[in-house]
Amino acid sequence: MGSLFFFRCQLVQSPCGRVILGTFVAFSLSMAKTAQTPLQKSSLASQLSEDIRRQNEVGTRHSIDGAVGADPSVETQIYNALFVDVNVKKAVALAFSDGAGPLSVINAFLGSGQLAPAEQLIEAILRENISKNERSEILLTLARLHAYRGEWQKCIAVATEALEQEPSSLPRTALLMARAVAWFETERIDEAARDLFPVSSSAAIYPFSVSVIYAQCLEIRIQALRGLVMEAKQQLQKLWQILGKANRLNPDFLLALARTELFLCRVFGDVSRPWATAGLLIARSLGQEVYVGLAGLELACSAPEAAKPNAFFLKQFVFPYLGQQPVLKKHFDEIKDHSPSTMTAKMMLKALTQNSPNLSDEGVNELVTRGTTQLYFSQARALVQLDRWHFSFVDSEQFHKALQILSSRESMSKAEFFRRLWGEQKYQAQLHDAPIYNVLSRLRKLGLQVGVEKGLLFTHNFFVVDEAKRDGT
């Protein structure tokens, strides 16, 4: 999955949806070229100016406060769907609303994986007479498009051109972030670090900026590559805590953090399959095919067969998406041929030689197919419900220990739970059921689905990412 998570990409599943998207772009372009159309009176350029103004306003609010406010405009709703709720299908639907500006439509196309129509609209706008600031905004979308395709040199060139247009603050941080990812993927670490510094430094002003959070994740990866083991791990733990305690850990940031944890495991030679599994579960919950495929490829490399990716995971989670996702196919071909051209492919290949998995193939498959919806990241103290997106930060040591105990098997007696949680051997129902039920009640308030039946405690679809004991070998 690598650095691609910095450029969210999700497909509209319906073939009808693809036809509608293509028709919409054709209609937009025809309007731009036809004499007697609404866009003649209000051209793409004039719509773009208002769209950019709204996008910058809502982006600034979100970056400072972590929320977008109650602005009813369609541009704000699209921004909210893409960057707060991470609901790309809603964003695409809103893109067809009356009043949706061209920049918002492009972002919806990119978010839905519709790269060709996005490119058509970008090219149409670049042919218009637009200002330097507007041009930099559209070039940012073009840089993102190249990143989605894995065209890292083109991404660098376009981002550099856009930065020469002297963009305003937020677009500038996004452009630096895009170029930093491209530098990173092409293994030009010093250049990546140089571009990241002003982005991450703006955290004092924009603590919840998408670009700032991604920049901090990428800086942690660079620290790991430079051998700064403790620094990288401490910074990642701090980022978990900052987002968790501020209740700003949305699905997109969760995936970014999980991917960064996985990268550190790769660099330091730690067991990585639990993190690859978590990435797969998160991607499946969001419906992001490209990330499902890339997580499947990570899993396949986490359980090598004669120094080759595991055929079981390739068949289950990679092959179904190869024809639809060019970046996934590129990584797969490079790994198959042992000829990595990017940092992502290089780290996946490294996994083939270092793995000691603590989850069996069947265990991972069960976690995915049974619909695991509850994840507990024990080092980060983060309990997440994927099916209805609910996040809780677990600051109680007792509840943290209880979650780890409950994860060790699907069911256990109240007596065993009591002994392991409180360290006392003698269990008496009349004395000890009350404190047990009190703990369970508090865990339910945190979001855990835990039940009691015939003296047994049991959890539903629950996976502790760091420990990975239940289905372990």
C-alpha cells in the first residue's frame, strides 16, 4: 500500500455509475465549448474562482478546528464527504448537484478513481484564461492524478510548476506534500524531507490539516529509514495520542497510521502481518478496492512461499483488482520480477525474506470473511468500530488489560476473566460478578460488543492488532 494512501482513491462499483460519470464530463466539456450554454455566461473559469474560495474557506476551518462547520454549500458538502466522512460515493453523488464547482467535481472524480474524466476536465480548465492562483490549484489536482497512476516523475514536475505559481498557504502545503511523496517513492529521501519540513511545521497553525497529518506520517517513515528507531516509534505513538485524545481519528487517518506502523515493521524486521491485516479490514470497511488489493499484496508478502508471494492471499485479495488498478498491477509485476522501482515495491520485496508471521493464512482469512468490525490498537489504546465508525481512546489501564484478555479467545468463563484481570485465584459469583459486570458495562460504553451467556463472556468480530493471539500459530 505504501505511500499511495496519501492520495485517497476509491472506485464507484456500479458500471452505471461509470457511464454517468463519463456522461457528466462529456456534458461539462460540451457546455464549455457550446456558444449558448450556462457556462458561456458563467464560464468554467468564473465557476472555478468561487469554488476555490469556498474550498479554501472550508479547508482552513477543517485544518484549524478539525470540523467543517454548518455551511450548506454543495462544495462544503463534497469536501466533508471526501476529507471528513471519507464517503466517496456521497461525494460523487453531490458532484451532480446544481451548483457543484469544477474543482469540487474534479476532486470527487479523483476520490472515486475516475482518472480519465478527471484528466479531461483538468485539461479543459487549463485551457481557460485563469489566474496564477487558480492554475496552481488545478495543477495540484493534476499532480494528485499522476500520483494515483504511480507516475512519480510527472507528479514531481507538475507540483514544481504549481509551486512556481506562488499558491496560497493551504494549496502550497498540499503541493509540497504531493511532491514529497513522489520524492520518497523514488527513494530521494533528502528531497522528501526538505519538502516535508514546512508542511509539518505548519501543525502549529493547522493541527488537523490532512497534509500535515500525512507529512508527519511520512517523516516518521524517513526517520525509520535513517535508523532512528526510538525517535520514529515515539513520534508515531505521539501522533496516535494526539489524534485519539482530540477525537480526530477518522477512517482516513486510521489507515494512514496503520500503514505507517506496517512500514516501521518492514524497516525494523518486526512481525508485520497483523498490521497488514488491519489495513485490509479498514480498506474493506471503506470499500476502497485499490487499498484492499495493496493490503492483499502486503499480506501475500508477509507469508512467503519459497520467497514468492503467498498464492492464497493473491487469489483472495489481489487478482480480483489487478485489471482495474494500474498502480497495484505495477507493484505486483515488480515484485514478481524482483525489479522494484519504488520504495513501496522495495519494502514489499524485503518482507519476503524477513517474515515470521504470527497469524496463519486461515486465521487472516477468517478475520476478513467473518466480517471483523472491531479493532483494538493496543499500543495506541485505540478501540475502533469499523461498521458504524466509532472511535474511543482507552486511557484506563484496567480497561486496556481487559480488552487484551478478551481478545485471547472468543469466549471465556467469568472465573477466568476475574482471575486474569484482578490476579486473584478464588472466584465467587456473589462477590465478584458485580465488578465484572461493571467493567463490561464500561467497555460497552467505549463501543466494544461483548456479551455474557451461561457464565461465559464472548466478543463479536474482535481483533487486537498488536497482539494477534486469537488466530495465531
